[in-house]
Amino acid sequence: MKDRRYIVIMTVLLLVTAFVGVLAVVEGQKDSLTEDLPGTLVPTATATISATEAPKVEPTATPTATPYVEVTATPTAMPIVTETPSVTPVVIATPTASPTATPKATTTPKPTATPTSGPTITPTPRPTVVPTVAPTSSPEVNISSVYDYVKNCGSYGTPSVSSLGYVGCYFLKSAVPNLTDNGIYYDSTWYVYIDQYEEMEEGYDCSIIMTSFGKETRDQVLELLKVVYPTGYAEVMDLVVKALRQEIWEYRWGYSNETPTAGTMGVRYIDGREVYIVMRNDLANLTIHIKDKGVVNPVVSQSWPQETVDYWTSHGTGNADDAFSIWFRKEYGL
């Protein structure tokens, strides 16, 4: 702005100087004309020009060139924009994990196959013989019904409601503290019940069914066997172990053409009671059927031929060298 005023003032001074010069030139020309025309009376007049009388003309000075003024500008900082590339996200499918089912700790794995073939079985004919019955008296305990003892001794209990049919089945309270279907499923390994089929037989009292065969379970069952067989409980448990190992094969009445079932079939009596043990072919459970004391089974089983007994014993869980049999023995301490 100051530069512009400076230019205007200089321009005005130049114009005034030029104007004065013009007046001087005019005055000289008038003197020249007076000298060229002699005898001519020309009035001499002195023109007084007051600078103040001159018309005030505000000249507009148009500069020929606009001086370059370098403007210092502070640039506004622009934010750094990082462009996010457009990337199509790769969706990695998360595999759906199969829920690891919590296996029942006491469930016995079933073998993938049960042998159904063997040597030709021809039972050895044998006359029916009434076995010798042991004395009915007991030096320790003399009870008429094992089932009544279980119900009344206070150590066993049964669920009041069960969708799986366990009402009337008695479980050891110390082993199955939660007498519900869920508690039974996770904690039970054996119980006492009345089999509706066996109930029709003369002198049947109840059955002990084992669904797992480890030492802890066997020890618990052994305590009840001391009541059932007060002097011979150890011998009975030895027969239970041999049945689990599939080393006892006795003839089953009326089923001479079926695959043999491991267990005792009525030819043994201990403390006045029949020892009747059956191990299922699929190894799902072992049952000890309890007869009333003093009752003698009129039907005596026959013996299988020795070659049949030897064959099934060598292929049983106690002697076979297949992976399952080895696992079975190790798992249950047999």
C-alpha cells in the first residue's frame, strides 16, 4: 500500500513539472511573435497563473508494471491420509469341533466283534444228578432274603423317580450319592435288582449286576458277598474274576447250539446257595443271580467237550493276545 502511494506522488510531481515546462514554452513563443511583427501594437500582458487556480485534476496513474511482491504464505498443513486398500476379507472357516462326549467312567467298551464260530460243539450226555448241598447254617450271618437286607440295612438306596427304570434297583449310597438318573449314569458301577425273568424260578431272591469290573467295584461287591456267602465269599469272587476272564464255560440249559456263555451254570453251591454267574457275550455286564439258601436247582448243567472249553478259553479276554483283550485285562486289573 505504501508503494502505491509513493508511485502516485511521483506521478503528480512529474505532471506538475511537465505543466511548468509547457508554460515556459508558450511564453517563449509569444515573445518570438512580438519580435517578428514590428509596428504592431500588441498589448503586453503578463499571464499570472496561480497554481491554485489550475483545475484540480486528480490524475489516475496507471503504472506500467505492477511490482512483484512475493507473498509469504504459511500453508495449512494437510492431514496425511493413509488410504486403506480395499481388500476383500478372507473368511477362514472355523471347523466345527465335535463335542467330546464325556464318557461314563465306568462304561465298559464293547468289542467290535464277537466270535460266532468255533469247533463243532457236541455236549457230552450226562445224567441229571442232584448236587451235594452244603450245610445251610452259617457261622456269621443267616438271612433269608438278600434283597430285604439291602433295602433295610441303610447302606443302599433307590431313586423315587426314574425315567430309565431304576426305581426298585438299589445302589450303594457311598458310591452313588446322587440317586437320580444323572447321578446313576455317572457314578454307578453295580446295583442289586430283581430280574422279572428270574423271578419266576423257584427260590430266586435277587441279582447283583456289575456294569464295570475294576477292583474298586469288585471290592464293593465283595462286601455284599460276605453277607450272601459268609464263609465262601472269597471263592465266589474268584469265580467272578474267572468269568470276567472268560475261563469258565458251562453248559446253558436248553441252548446247546448257541455260542457258549462264560460263567457258572448251577453245579456249584457255596454256603448253601447256588453260585449262578453269567457274563454277557458283548461284555456289557456280569450278573450274579442269588438263590434262596437251601434251594437246589433240579436242572444240572452239562459239561462242554474239553476242546470247546479250551478253544473259547484261549480266545477269551483273559488269554487272547488281540488289542482289545490286552486292554480289557489292563483296564480292570485282571
